Amino acid sequence: MATYYAIPCPQGLRQNFDLLVSNFEAQVKEPQNQLLIQVANDYTDKIIEVMVLGNSQMMDQESFSVKVLNNVASVIKATAHTLIKQVL
């Protein structure tokens, strides 16, 4: 039996993704790398927000654990953004 996990997609991300797919389907001649990087970064940020920080909202925001989670999330985001920019 499969288990699924839903991650909400913000409106701006949805619009950029739709634009990117439309541009690829229309074979737009202009480079799409900046839009592709933006979409990848936005997806990454949302996944980290939900998976790493999601449950921390129920915790005391002044606790050491929340601060550690926020720092870990920041490091993951920065690393992912750098890798995305290099790969794409």
C-alpha cells in the first residue's frame, strides 16, 4: 500500500511552473534557465519548509530545538540553491 505526502504549492510557484512548461511546449527561443532555477529553488524551499520546519510551529519558538531546526533549514536551502544553480 502506497503512502502519499502532499506539499502545498503556493500560487507564485504554480504560475512560474505553468509558464515554464508552456514555454517549453511552445519551444520559446529565449533561455529558460533563470525561470527553471527559480522554480527549482521555490520547490526546494517549500519542501524544506514543510518537511523540516512544519512541526516546529507547534513548539515554543524560543526553544533551542527550534533555533537549531531553523539553522539546519537555512543551511540546507543555501546548499540546495548553490547546487541547483551549478547543475541547471
